[in-house]
Amino acid sequence: MAHLPRRTHSILLILSFQICFSTIFAVFGSVFFQEEFSEELLLKPLPDRKVLAHFHFETTAPPLSTSHGRHHHLFPKAIAQLVQKFHVKEMELSFTQGRWNYDRWGGFDPISSSNAKPPGVELWAVFDVPKDQVDASWKNLTHTLSGLFCASINFLESSTTYSAHEWGFHPSSGGLRYGTLPREAVCTENLTPWLKLLPCRDKAGLSALLDRPSIYRGFYHSQRLRLTSSESHSSGVESGIVLEQALTVVLQPNSHKTSKTFLSETKLQPSWSLSSIFGRKVTGRCVLAKSSNVYLQLERGLVTELENLQKDNAITGPDHVGSGGLKDNPGFELSVRPDKEFKEANILHRKSSSVLYEYSIERYSAFEPFDLGLTWKFPVVWLCPRAPLHSSRFLMGSGNQRGTIAISFISTDLEEGFLGANIGEDSCKLQANIFQVVPWYIKVYYHTLRVFVDGKPQAIANVVEKMHVSPSEDKVSPGVMELVLKFPCAVKSAALTLEFDKGFLHIDEYPPDANQGFDIPSAVIIFPNFQTSMQYLEDNSSNKSPMLLKFQEKSPVLSYTEILLVPLTTPDFSMPYNVITITCTVFALYFGSLLNVLRRRVGEEERILKNRASKKAGRLPQLLSRLSAKLKGKEWEPPQSPSTSSSFISSKLILKVLIVAGVAVFWQYYSE
Amino acid sequence: MGESESESEAPKVKLRPIVRLGMFLISHSHLLSVVCCTAGVLTLLLLPLLAKNTYISENALMPGSANPMLSSQEVSEANGLVKDLTNLDLKPMASGIESQRLIAQYMSNLGAEVSFQKFYPQSNQFHPLHFFSSPDSATIRENISCSSYGLNTVGIIRAPRGDGKEAIVLVTPYNSEKIGLGEALSLGIAYSVFSLLTRVTWLAKDIIWVVADSKYGEYAAVDAWLRDYYIPVFSGLGIQNAEMCHGLEENAITERDMRDGFKRAGTMAAALVIKVVDRSEQFEDSLSIYAEASNGQMPNLDLINIVNYLAVHRQGLRIKVEKMWSLLNCKWLMILGEILESLGHLAKSLNPQWKFGIPAVDYVEGTATLASSLYYQALGIPTGPHGAFRDYQVDAITLEISSRVSSNNKGRQNDFLLRGGRLIEGVIRSVNNLLEKFHQSFFLYLLTSPSKFLSVGVYMIAFALLVASLPMVAASLYGHANNLDPGFEKNKSNHPASASDELGITLRSWKWLYAAKKVLVVHLWGAVVLLLPYFICQIPNCSPTTSFVVWVLLSIFSLIILFWILGSPFSYVNASQPQQREWALLKSVTISAAFIGLCLMSVINFATAEIGALLMVPMCLMAHPLKLDVKSRKLRNISRVACNLALAFIGLPPTAFLVFKCVFEGFDGISVGDFWNWLESIWAWSSATYLYIGMIHLPCWILCIHVILHPC
């Protein structure tokens, strides 16, 4: 109840803004056009009882020439300035926490191949500047972004952390720089500046769903910012700047584990609603948005299962014969009836196609919030589409000196049509590109590359079609490896191994505290022959939503491997202390003896020694002989020439010892 | 002496103090060696007094700072698993992989990634050329039959928000052919923790649960899994997958998970092996910790500290480490403990700040624990499956929870599972907190009780004192043998030194080379003796006793042959009559060799060096020709003869082993075959102790015997 006044207040504010803007629109409407913003949310139940929520915000700004100079009314100025200043042609920045599970959450759909990112920060950018200025632009860009997003992206500035690629990662050549920070922790401090770029921030619209505790409680959290500008003067078409902000979270609907009976066949998927997974409801759209939609996507596998279920039901219960579509299917129930339903237009997969439900938010308000809920009625088990090869990377060997990086591919079960569709049967090849950046302290011996296909070692030339390696240079640049592999289509498993040595770091390159090891960033595996695109059949394609357009784009299947942890030899950092003490001792000894030598007059000393030798033997033998005499019980007789000085000195010594002992005794008693 | 020299020559220039000190030490080496040896032995006996209390050194661990989340819900789930497993065992037809499949089903129901790992048993063959390296995994695949393989079940929980760079490993060994109640309970404990960890939000490291199939031994199963984890073989992968001996027909999801082959999860941070043993004679639950890995390597002390802290202060388990039980009833140890206790009281009455006395009972217990700690480290054989992890630099311990559980007492079993599960949960949570590797606490230590330890700085002292006298005695013997003869000769023939005489002196000063040659030959013989068991093993149907006898005979034979080939030691003694002091030189070189060997061994395996020094140092120092002693029939000489004989008897490894076995285990059933078995276990685990016995101890013993029987 306490929220209500605030909400109304914000709505009033928004209304007033709207009025303002509408007046502005009225005035300038003719001059600038199409500075647009759209917000979308895609929800998708995942096979392992989790829910994927994918927020997609897109802001576009017209080219500078047609817009009003430097003034924007929707587009964030910070980003526009960034683009102008550094001539960024394309850029992608992602902050990720957690790992995308390619096996269970999908590896063959647009969401996974463009939104699944490695943990930490990943940044790549294409610059539209002459080649020699790219590095400088990159440095400036990283610093700017680091300030903008409250993250240590500036560590990507040093040349040991980023790399230029040739062709392995992204089709655009030249001017691309790629860098990752696997260790970067991602939290709200990075999300807030990201939300600030939205015209409504998180005050209204779909972004209001972003309740920090619930989205960071999830299993995967990736916020992404992608920038495309064709501000360049070379290209003819000028579409302005497109800022695409996406937030992908995988959440576990908190199902109160009702059925604790394990090994039971009935495993119902947990039912969820927007309010149960986010703790909030959509209270209306962002009024600045051109379109504001929520989609619910049902995967191919799920749809197939549901259809089967429907068929079974149709057989058992003849009442449901001839039902239209999946809307009233027996598997689940939706709390809100969708406004539209799209079917995927697919040519390859004839069996079934995924289904998309669209909800328009425009008619919902604070008084009538939108809260989509999905209640499962029957247990459904389905599989998600996976990339043709499941790739994983790991380290082999133990110890502090050597090791091996291994990348293993294991073929996933593909539906028949997948591979056969590409090329003829016998010459069928499965292409995989690998792009891997290795920090310089891991000295990879690229000549030790070995390839195994189906458990048999293969000649590299048979498998590796193209290879580009730029070896690392100590403290200057990381090693980059780009490979094009062609496996036979019937490949079951394949593995690549590369041996490496662990280098030594300079003392100030170690982290200040004891560390767990050093990271090797994820490798990128691309399957260029496999395109992910989802085309949805729609009645009128004129006002297609940007997210669906994005899904339609043909992009290769892409997956990231695990980050690896390499323990490097860490010196004992208490050593400097020991070294200092030892050096000081050595210096003291050295200077002492040096002074002794300098001070000494050899001739003089020899003369004195001679004199003394003629007088008496050394003092120690004297004392010893005295002692032995005493032990033997005889009276000690001094040597021939007893000197008064020696006895005087010895009595003095005894006196000194006595004084010291007295002081010690006194001190002991005094201290007690 | 100074006076006489000062008469003839110019005043002697004073030597540097350090040189003078060295000369002083060498001249008093007899006294010093006696003092050092006694001090060394005394320090060893005093070690339990000097032990410090353990403490959690790494602050990030924070054990017990969070409330345990394991509830009765998980325990009841685990109970289901225990029941299913025991039921499975009751079924007559349940065979092969039924239990693995059941466990895998339970794991995948929790949402973990499940995979199976097949391995083949590896016979413990002695490969002299691969002593330190493990045998090639390609060569062991010789006789693979479908029936003889073990199947490990591995479940992995991915930390929801972690980056997957590190993992914590839980290992529960169980015999898939016959599942005892204890094994089922250990699986239950691990399962309860595992099911809790699938739901918690604080997990930063992945959790790997390895259900090791201990059909062919616990160590073998864990080792096979680790080898596949760290050194996978790609070339045999296809063949291995192709021959599907068993049909793992599962439902769609699990099958797909399992077919993806070996699953991995980052670098291992720590590993815990959980075992439950059913001890019906005890009334309370207790927990034994086993930590010794191969060659006396220990895991970081912090790992033991966490377990100790959580078990004692949170779960109220009594914690134990291995003890030499027979030492507990030693009379003299008790008396020594009482003396030390009264000394402690005396010291306390003098100055209340001096606290070194501990109760006599504690002292005896500490000594017993210390002795077993030393012994197991010295053996160099891992005391459990955790040893396999240490080979890959992973800290691991085995927790053996012993309790009185019966399947019919449900409440007690629940309580047991809850406590065990909470302990494991706490340890995992602590390790999970760790941001870096285990580095803070000690790696070199001996335990005198679960909560008391001796760091390397303390236990070094005993060894250093024992060993310190060796170089001094060697130097003094060398000096005597070299200096006295020329002096003697000089007095006898005071002729001016001719060129030939000079040559003779230089030759004489190189005399030690003969002794060195002899020592080298004997050490070579030691290496030969080391290799002999490999050939003896090839003899089929050999009882331990006969193989031991064969070994002894072969070694003696090879010794004779070596002497025959490389020249008899007695030949040139007869040739040059004035080499009266030859035995002194030989003893000096022997002692130097022993010193070098002991110091080298102390780097590899300290405990071996310590025990070896205890046996060897007195023997080396005492060795004196019997002939000389017998000639002069004084009491002192006769006692020396007795000492020599006794030390030589105890110094021989087989007799030492048998004597200690008699003392600690009683006389019944002792045979020389036991020593053979013991030795076989040592080389099967490729322990450095085996090398020590053959390369250092045995040659030194032979040389000492040679000195004792020297014909001078």
C-alpha cells in the first residue's frame, strides 16, 4: 500500500514528461525523425526447471547529418559522444556472472550464440580510424568505458591484455580489438550506469522489473551493450547509431519442493509468474518507447512434446478433437491470454517449430499490472537445441612448470537434416573456427599442436585448414591463435592439445596477495556453417520488433569455452625481508672487515706482535694453562715474565662480568 | 706446542677465529659427538613437550562462522539412498552396475551433471626404470576383458554464480560388489551434503562427488579417476567408447548427460575422502584423520585444523589420529613422562611463566602419536585414497568416521548422518571461502595430537643434533690418519726431505681415495641389491620367506663378485704394511657418505632420515676394529665391543624391522617373510624409503661391519 502514492507520483511525472515531449515533438517533429526506443522482454522456460528472461532495449539515433547537431532527446549522450570521439564502428561490451550452460539452456539459437558470454567482462570494438591509431583509440575507449560503467575495463588498456585478430572472431577485418577480463566481478554498480542509458531508467516500463536481489540471485546474469554506428563517411548508407542493450538472466522459480519423492516419474516443472521470479509486476510501459512487448517463447522440443501430449489426449479424450493451436493445450496454462501468436517459419525442421506469444504492455497500468504466469499441468521433458559439437577446454598435467591446454569436441546428437542439408554426403565437412587468446605468461608452443579425431591422432594438415598464430611476446602482447578446423561430419569426438610452459612474472605483476592462480580467457568456438536465425511468420512485417529482427539475422553458432586457472610459481614474498636482513649482515661484515684492513698497519702490528711474543704467550693459552693447573691440583706458575697488565685486565674482565650479572639479577627482580 | 714453534719460527700469525673454532671442535670431536648424539635423542624424546596448539592460520577460512544448513530433510533423502543401496545388496541378482546406476539416478535427480568413468585395475608391478614415474597408461591396457573393470560415478554441481575455475572434491569409496552398511552410510553422508549444495547460493567453487568403485582397492579407483582428469589419453578414446561392454540404457536426459564422456570442473582446491567404519566396541562416534601421502607429504595443516575445529567444537565428535598403541603401555615412557612433569612443576615454581610441563599421560599419548606420525611419513606409503591427490598437488585428507550404527536404529542413524553431513558441509563451506590456494599454514609438520603439532623448525633440531657430529668426527678421523703418520715418520727419520719423500707424502695424502673407491663400490652394490627384487618377483610361486632368503643370498653373492671384479680391499693392505690407519680413513669416508645421504634424504622424506639417523649415527660413530679392542683387554674396550655388536645387529634393516615388530606387536607369528612383504609394499608404492634403505643404509651398514672386522 505504501507504494501506491509513489507510483502515482511517478506516473504523474511521466505524464508531465509526456506532455512536454509531445509538445517538443509537435514543434520539431518535422525536423528530426526516428530517434526511437523500444523495449522487449522474452521469457522462455528452460528444460532444467529454470526460466530465461531476456530484456532487449534498443535505442536508435539518426545520423549526425540529419539530426540536430549534438542534441539528443532519447539517445544517451555519453554513448553518442563516445562514438563520435573514438570513431567506433561497432562495439560490444558484456558483463557476465555465472556460466551459460550450453547443454541445458541451448547452444543453437540466437539467444545463446549472441548473448551467452564468458564470465567477467568482454569487450571488442571495431574502429574506423587509420591502422596506426587503433591502439590509441582502444586505450581511450577502455578508459572511458571504465569510467562509464564503474568497472576496471581500463586494465584492458595494456597491450598484454587485448589482441588484434585477423579473421577468427568477427568477420570485419582490421581495426578490431578484443579483450576480456575474466576476473571482473559484476554487480549492481555496473548495472546502474547501464540502466542510466535507458530513457526511462528502471522507473517505468519493462526495466522496472529489474529487482536487484532477484536478478543477481540467478544462475546466469549477463548485461550486454552493443553499439553499431554507420557514422562513417566511407559507407554510403547512413543509419545512424544503434544502441542495443540486452540483459539475459536465468532464474530459478522458487518452487516449494512439494513432492520430495525422488525417482518418481512425475516431475512437474515449477510454475512461475513474473511476480514470483522478479518480485515485481509490469506496471505499464515506458511512455517513450515506440513498442513495448513481452514475449513468451516455447522451444521446438517443448512444442513437439506438447503436440505429442495433445495427440495423446486427443486419443484418450475425444472431446478435444480438432483444437486450434497450442493455446488451449493440456501441458500448461497461461494466466494472461496472448495478444498474438507467431510460429517459426522453418524450412529445415519440418517436425515442429517454436512458438512465440506476444503481449503488448500498452494497455496495462499501475492499477491493472501485467503479471504473466505459467502453470504447468503435466510434466514435460524436452531437450534444447545444441551446437553441433559440444566443446570444452581443460588443462592437463600438474606441477608448476609445464602443462597442456586441451580443447575437446564431442558431437551432440543432431537431427538428421542438420548436416545433410549443407553439402553432399561423402565430402561433408564440419567446420569449426577457434579463436583463442593466451596471456604471455603462458608460453604456448604452437608447434606442439596435436589433433585427435575419434581417438586417432591425425596429421594437422588433414584437419586444420587455415591457421593464424601470433606468438606472445613477453610483457608486450598475448599469443593469439586462430584456427579453421574441418572435421568429417561423422565425427564423434575430437581433441586438440597444445603444450605450454609457465613463465615467470615480474615482481610487480603479481597480485598483491596470495592468489589462486592466473586466468586463461575463454576461447571462442564458431561454427560458421551453422546459422542461427529464427524467422517468425507474421501477418504484417512492417512493424516488426527489433528483437525479432535481431533473431532473424543470420549469425553463426558461437560458444565460449571455460576459463582456465593456471597456478604459476609464486615466490615467497617474505623473501625480501630475509634478503634485506641477509644483505645487511653481509654489508656489515664486509664494511667491518674492510675498515679493519684499512685501519691496520701491518708493519707496526708485526713489530708489536714480535715484542709481545718475546714477552709472553697468548692470553688464552695462559688462561687455559692456569685452568689446567688448577684442575690438576698444582699451583699455577705464571710464565717466565708475568705481566701486571694481563692480571689487571683479567680482574677488570671479572669485574665487568660481575657488574653485568648484577644488573641482570636486579632487572629480573625489578621486573617481577 | 705454541711455545715450541715460537722458538724455531717467526711468531705464528693468528688464525681466524672461525678456523680456530673449527679446529677446536675437531680436536674435541669425541666428546662432542657423544654430547650431540645424546642431545639429539633427548630432543626427540622432548618433542611432545615442545608441540604447539594448532590454530586456523588463514583468516578467510572462517570455520564454523555460519550456521549449518543441513537439515533433517536432506538426511531423510540420504536415508532413502542408504535404504535403496542396502536393499540392492540384499537382492541376489543385483550385480555389476546396478548400484552405480542407482547413485547416478539420485545424482541427476538433484540436477547434477553425472558421468561414469571406466577404469581397469592396475597390477602393482615393479618397474625399476619407472621408479618415480607412474607406468604408461597405454601399456596397462593389455588384458582388458569386459568383466574386469571398475566404474566410478562422478557427479558435478556447477556453482551457480561461480566462474568454474576451481572445484572441491568429495570422494566416497565403496565396493560395488558388496556394499556394507558403513559404505552405504558414507554415501549417505556425501549425498546429504551434495543435495544441500545443489540449493545453496553461497557456492563459489564447483563440487565434484566421486563415488569411487573400490572393487580393486580404494586408492586404485581414485588414482584412475585422477589420472583421467589430469593426464587423459586421447588416442585410445574411440576404442574405449566403441566397446560398450555394458548397456547403460537410461532415460533420455541422463543418457545424454552421461554419454558426453568425462566431465571436468577446474582446478581442485581440496579433496575430502569420507569413510564410515562400523566399530561396535566404541560407545561414541569418533573421527580419525589420515593425512600422510606418498613420501611423507602432508596436506596443509589448515585443512586438518578446520576438520578438527568443526568436529570438536561444532559436532562434538571425538577426534583421533593414528597412534602406536603399544607405546601407550610402555613403562619407561611413563616414568620419563612423570619425570618431565615434575620438572615442569619445578620450573613453574621457580618462575610461573615457564610452562613446559605437560601431564605424563599426555606425554605418553603425544609420544605414541608422534611415533606413528613419524613412522607413516617415513614409510612413504599413502595412508588412504587421499594420497592420490597429493601426487597432483591437491590437499586432501581422509575422514574416517567410526560409529556404532545399526540399520534398525533409525533415530541414531539419522543423528549420525546429520552430524557427519554438517561436518562435511562446514569443511566445504570453509574451503569455499578461500580465495587463494592453501598456502598460509604449514606443510611440513608432525602431529602429536589432533590439536597439537610440531613445525619443521622444531623437529629439525633433533635431526640436526644427531647429524652434526658426523662431519666433525669424519674430519678428525681424517686428520688423525693423515697427520699422525707423517709426524711419526718425521720423528723416526729426520732426514731432509727428498723429492721421493715429497711424492710419498702427496701420495699418502691421497690415500683416502682408496677408501672412497671402496665406499663407492659398496654403494654401487646397494643399487644392485635394490634391483634384485624385480627379478625375484619373476619367480613364480614364491613364498615371502623363500624370496627373502633368495634375495639375501643373491646380495651376498653379488657383493663377493663385485669385490672380486673391482679388487679385494684386503689386497693392498697386505702390500703396504704402514697403512695401519686404513680403517680410520675408511670410517671417515663412510661417515661422510652417511652424512651426505642422510642430509639428502631429509630433503626428500624427513621422517625417514630421522629414523635412519637414529639407527645409523650411533653405529657409524662407534665402529671400531674388533681386533684392536680385543688386543687390549680393558673394560672400556670390551664395552665398546659389546656396543658395536649390538648396534651392528640393530643397524641391519631386516633385523631392525623384526626387532621393532617384536617389541611393538609381540613375538607370535614373526617371520623373516614379513620383512619381504613390508619391502614389497614399499617398492610397490615407489617410496623413496626403498631407495634410502638400499642406497644409503645398507651400504653404510656393510662398511661399518667392514670397519669392525678390519684386520689391523
